[in-house]
Amino acid sequence: QDKSVKLIALTHVPTNGGLVNPAAAVGALAKQYQVLYLLDACQSVGQMPIDVNALNCDMLSATARKFLRGPRGIGFLYVRTASLSRLNEPYQMDGYGAAWSG
């Protein structure tokens, strides 16, 4: 096992072309090798069923402005509770999205 691999980041559905990446299979490998797994689901959330447990992702990011039909600038980041201890505190906030109270 290569301990230098810290994170696998995958785009679930790229913007063009219709490709749907094998996110669950990648998640199974990430889980097997205990590597954090971030799934970019901007194009898939709201367009297809998303189950973070079936996908085995530690983190999932998405925007609301596409298939959720939300306003521009709104999105979310899901982080699995069990993965929180493996992450570092944010070292710098942009200060534009919301006030940091922590």
C-alpha cells in the first residue's frame, strides 16, 4: 500500500459527453486502502440518485444551481462523521461565503 496517497478526488459526471464515472467502484477501492475519497457531484446531484453510503465517499461536494435549480452561489459539502478526525482544521477562509464563527 502506497502511504503517499492521501486523497482520491473524482468528478462523478463531467460537464460534457454523458460519461458517468464508476464512483462506487472507486469508493470501494478507496475504502479498501483507507484513502480519503472526495466526489464532485455537481452534475449528478438532482439528476440521478445519490447515496453516499453506496458510493463509499468520505466527502461529496455539489452546487445547487444546476439540477437542484437553486440560486447561483449556493452549494454544499458533505463530510462523513467518521472522516472528520482525518481532516485538518481550515487554515484560511475566503471570507466571502459566510461569516466564520469558529
